[in-house]
Amino acid sequence: MRSLLAISLLALASSSLRGQAKTIARYGFVDGAVAIDVRPGGIIAIAGAQGDSAATVVFRVNDARAWTDSTRRFVTRAAPKKATVVVLQRSMIEESSGSGAAVSFLRRAASDTTTFELLFSTRGFGKFSLALERREAVLFFASMKRAVDATKPSPAPKAIAKPKPKSKKAP
């Protein structure tokens, strides 16, 4: 009787977990922490924390896909060759709810150095930034790509074709 109860509890628990958020990544970077979750309904949440500041920003998957595809190219670009040239690039994604919350990715490239930064801003709580190393920026965008891919519906299983019976040759 106890095993039947345990089996039914496991079945109920697994079915209830399907509707909850799926964690894609949790990183403790040098300057702070970042978490990326996929929620039901095609929603991606990015949470950031540094010191006593924290923010969670929620996006629709289509917005996150466009932002990720265009912004991750910043990470792989080379620094300018001339010592006097400084390149500043910024890409921002805002919550669609009109709350004023947003995440910006900033890249500053000079002759020998390139720095990256994630800037979290909310209308009510202000803003804070996380300095990222190149490796951390690559990890962040790889996780965002996985989050976008995780929201795609799983393909329907293909029907397995039964082999045709071989015809018997007449003697």
C-alpha cells in the first residue's frame, strides 16, 4: 500500500512540475549573479544580482530571440586596430508590459581592451550593472540561446513505418 502511495505522489509531482519554470542557467560571475529561466507561455526571465541590488526582467520569447541574435555578435567582434578609436555598442531589451524594466548589454572596445557590461534597470528600483569578462558574456548568450530553444515545442514523434512483408516466391 505504501509503494502505491509513493508511486501516485511521484506521478502527481512530476505532472505539477511541468507547468513551472525551467532553469536554464545560474551563474555566479566575478561581479554578481545571473539566472535565466523559461516560464510557461513562452516567457523568458533574466534575474541579476549584485551586492544588495537585484532585479528580474521578463520577456516574450520572440523579443528575447531577436535581442539575443543581434546582440551576441558584439562579443565576437575584434577591438579596433587604431589606438585612438573607441567603439561603444549598446543593445537594450525592455519588458513588453510597460513596467520600465529592461536589460542592456554594453560593449566598450579600445585598441587592446574590450569590456562588457549587463545593465539591469527597473522604474521603481533604479539600476545596477554587472561587469562581465568575455568568457562570461559568451556563457550568458549561449544560455540565452538555450532558453529561446527551450521554448520551442518539441517535435511530434515520427511514425515508425512497419516493414512490408516479403513476398514469397513460387517454387
